[in-house]
Amino acid sequence: MPRIQTRGGWSPLPGWADRILRGIVVRMRVLLRGERALYFLLYVLTGVLGGFVASGVRWLSAGIQVIFYQSGGTLLAAASQLPWYWKLGAPAAGALIAGAIIHYALRSPESSGVAEIMEAVALKQREIPLRRSLLKALSSLVLMNSGGSVGREGPTAAVSAALATRISAILQLTPARRNILIGCGVAAGMAAVYNAPLGAALFVMEVVIANFAMDVFGPLVVSAVTATLVSHAMWGEGPLYSAPAFAPGGLPEYLALCLLGVPCALMGNGFTSLLQKTSDRLRTFTIHPVIKLGMGGLMVGTMAIYLPHVLGNGSGTVSGILNGSFGLQLLALICISKMLATAMSLGSGGLGGIMTPTLVVGAAFGALIGRLLEQAGPDLVSSPGAWALVGMAGVLAATTHAPIMATFMTFELCQEYAMILPIGVAAGASALMARRLKGSSIYTERLAKRGVDLDAAIEESALHAIHVLDVVWRDPPTIPPEMPVRSVVETFLRSKRHLMHVVGEDGTYYGLIAMQDVLLAADDRRLDALVVAMDVARQMPSVSLRDPVSSIMERFWFQEFGELPVLTGGEPPRFIGVVTRRDILGAFDREVLGRRVLTARYKMRAREEAAPLPLMGDYSVEEVPVPSSLHGRTLADLALPRTYNLTALAMKREEAGELKEIIPPPLDVKFEPGDRLILVGRKSNLSDFSRL
């Protein structure tokens, strides 16, 4: 049974709220006798909390919108009734307030929303403090409801996940259970926001946790459905977007709708690249962060003077597109302007979700293509709204690389059963093509900007760090080349091995013998004097001591045996030993585990005041400037573990006046003056490296 334990000093909750939450969890623990019942109630509790969080976000959004636009309802309808200077000033004023919250209350916003949750789930020890999540949510809601082009799923998911983290801390859940509960919080918040429980659960499985196990799916569905029921009780039932019934007109339109996934992939990748490039460009501007975000809001307001459809998350715009309210030219303007407005709002430093703006872009793009085809052949298009619905799924799948989620999320937004087939095919084709064109999704791209590669970087650097020298078996049993075949069989039986290498006294390598190679020859006694070991030896690809295991794994793939000979580089080459697939995998597991533990410890320590990280014995973690003699080289070139007996945990580099910390450090980035490495190793080795 999980143990209840208080973590003094960490809780971000106010005292009264923390006592209430702790009391609920403690009473659940006392009343329930079995673990399964407790966890089920935890999932339900998380769903209830997520539903209330989403409802609170709705209420707060409505209040902020009334302050800025003097009207409730959709932001599009409210802004359309106001004069030009109001549409210009409201987004700028809201962006300034949001920037002040980020700069003066948060001080270092880091990642936000879904990206932060993905990092917390991947690193497992990473906390999601509720106070910071609430401040980020407030900044995001002010930005969105004053006109900034961001979505509300980010703040809702972040606050719900922070509450789930707090519950897991009270109960001291295992990392696996903790991650499931965090996923339940995200699913609950998103389900209540979009009225899409199945799509929210699949979003967590595909994007956040990346796990399709049934013991994950069940809890997510429980929390998502519970949150949806809470939302229904407070806001009523029905899909988020009301639209006329759609149904493809025939087989030609079915096929055309399915093919819409290809241009949607290009549009989605273009949107992701625009966000990235705009953010990189604006980061180079050396102005106060609050002023920068205010300028982003001013640019959004300038577009809103002529096109108020770019304001806010765009839910009113999506409804208009699905109902066929906009013409060809207006759809083209909405598609382009919404991407620019979102890039300005987020690239200038704003916090917020990206999903609803993506739905606006996808709906406008799909409806635009539908309108064009309608003009070319009226019989081909039954309704541009149907094309808008498929476009939403296609662009969402391209940006998130999550086709299953995009299919069910889009379906639940409008609940059009007749469109499920073209939606699913288009989303699958779009995601497949988008992955081939661009390796990272819109969420992992935002993490990559901060130098965070969730898994691949640690594993890739471990592969490059391990060399054959670290895993070579130098004295395996061998067979002389002149040994008769019957004696070879007897040697196999004594050694209990099924593979033997044929090596001469001077180290000359002749090849490998498998047990099955000599059994047939040994049965014929007439061959004893004629067939010797070198006659049945197979030629094998070889490796050298300095080869990293990352470069030799492919050689294992193209031969049936689990070991390779290690030879010298001379002429002729001499036998040194063997390297086995089992030893490589064992060393790789140990290296990855060690790097994850050290990186997690370093990341937790880095949030406190600068101080040495205590390690056992003569080992230490230190920040060392990259010596000038190494400028222009990469981390892969250095082979730190082999050459210097050191491991790199992070790299620091100054960009646009800000010190950027990259964890884990990239292998292929060349060192520049001013770069610093966070290294772990013996103090003597650290000192030798710093004196290079």
C-alpha cells in the first residue's frame, strides 16, 4: 500500500488548500483497504479536480474578456463591435500584463504547458510546482482573452498535472504510478476543455506518456470521463463546435478527402517551422522581455484591425468556418494571419496552448481547398465544412505527430460519425508524411529550443561514449588452425560454447567456427586427417579497440552470431579478443542508467543555489570552461569517457544575452568561445581537463 508522507518545504499550495487536499487523500487511504480501489478513487479524484480546473479556466476567461472587450460570448463577435483603436490596444495591453507576470512573478518561465509536463514525465524526478503553474496559467489566460493567439489547453493541463503531482507526492507513489496520475490530470483537463474524453486520453498516450499499455489507457479514460461529466454538470452537454451534418457526396469526394492529408502535412510542418524561426528571430532582440511581449501583442492587434478572426484561441472562427460563413479570400487570410499571430504571441515570450490555434489553421486550410475544388467542379464538394473538419485533423496530426489522437479529438469536437473514415485516413497520411519531413513535433520542438531531448540524446551519447576497449573479452577460448575436426568437436564439448575463433600462435586470425559447422564433418572418420579447423572457419567482419559501439552495431545485424573478433590495425591484423552483443547491451544499460541518475540529480540541484554536487569518494561534478584548444570540435570528437575519464551532463552557452543550459549536451555541436561543460569524474581528471 502506498505510504503517506509529508514533504516539508516543497508544497506550493497555500496552507489551507494543502490541508484540504491532504485530508481527502488521507481519508481515502483509511477508508479503502485495497490498492486497486485506492488507485481507482485517485483517478476519479483527479478527474473531478481536472473538471473543476477547466471550469475555473472558463469562468476566469470570461471575466478577463469582459474586462478587455466589455462583452462575453465569442471574442470574434465582441471585437467586431469595437473601434479600431480598441482592437489595436487590447492585445498590446494584455500582452504587457502577461509579460509582467512572467518576468516579475515567475522570473524564469522555462517551458510551459504540455512541453513542461512531457519533460517532467520523462525525467521522473522533475516536479510541477502548483504555484508556478497557476502563475503561468494566469499569464496565459490574460494573454489569450485580451487577444493573444494562444489556446487554453496548456494552462488547464498544467494546473491539473500539478495537482496530480501533489497527490502523488503525498502518497509517495512510484515513478510509474506518478506518471500515470500526471497523465490522468492532463487528460482530465483537456477532456473538460474540449468535451472530448477519448481524444484527451489518446493525446496523453501518444504525446505525453508515449505508452499504449492497457494499464495506462484505463486510468486515463476514467479521469477523462469523470472530468467530462463535471464539465457537463456545469456547462451542459453537446459538442464544442456546432455545425451542420456532414457526409461525403460519393466515392470521388471520399478519395479526395483522404488525399487532403498530404497538403495538410506540408501546412503543419510549415506552421511548426514558422513558430520556431519566429521565436529564434525574436530572441535575438535585446529589449526588455515585457516590452518584447507587448510588441508581439501590438502586432497581433494591428492584424486584428482588419481581421479580428486572429484574436484569442479562435473558437468562434472555427465555428464560422465549419458553418460555411466565410468566402475564399477570407479563408486564405485567416489561414495565413492566424499562423503569423500565433508565432508573434508565442515567439515574443508568451505562454499558452497551441492546439486551438492549430485547429483554426487546419479548418481554414481545409475549407480553402474545398472552396477551390468547388469552383473547379461543383459535383466534387458536398460542403466546404466537411473539408474544414478533415483539414483540422490533418494539420493537428502533422503538428503533434499523433494521428490517433487527432482523429478522435476532431471527431468528438463535432461528433460527425459520417466523417470518421476520411478524418482517420487523412490524419494518418498527414502524420506519416510530417514525420518523414520533420523529426520533431510542435511540442518536442519547443523542448529542443531549450536543449532538452527527452530520451534520444542520453541514449545516443551513451552509445558514442562506450568503445570496444570498454567491453572486449581478451582471453576467450580459441582453436589452433591445424587442429583436426574431431578434436575441434571435443574442444567445443569441453568449453560448453557453440562458437570458437580460429587463431594461430602468432595471433593471425583465420575466422569463426560454429558448432554446427563441424558436426557433419566429424561423423566421417576418413576426413579426420584431411579437414582441419582453418578449413571450416567462416570469415567474419572485425572491429578495432577504438571503435565506438554506435559504429559497430550494424555489423551485428548482418550476421547471425552474437560476437565479433577484435583485431589490431597492423598488417597482417592480429587477434586481440572478442566483443559480444550481450556485453555491449549490458554496458549500454549501465551507462544510460548512470547518466539518467546523474542528470536527474544535477537538474534537481541546479534549481537551488550554486553548490558542488556531493558524490562518493574522489568524484565530483564541476562546471568547467571549454579549453580554447577544443574550440571547433564536438563532444563526439572528444570521447570524454575514454580519453579523459569524464562524463558530460550539460553544456552552457550564451545566446542573445541569455545563458542557455542544454541537457543532455549535444554531440554534434562545435564548441565556441565562452562555452562551459558540466562534467562528472574524479577531481584529478577534472583538473587535468580544465588545464588543457
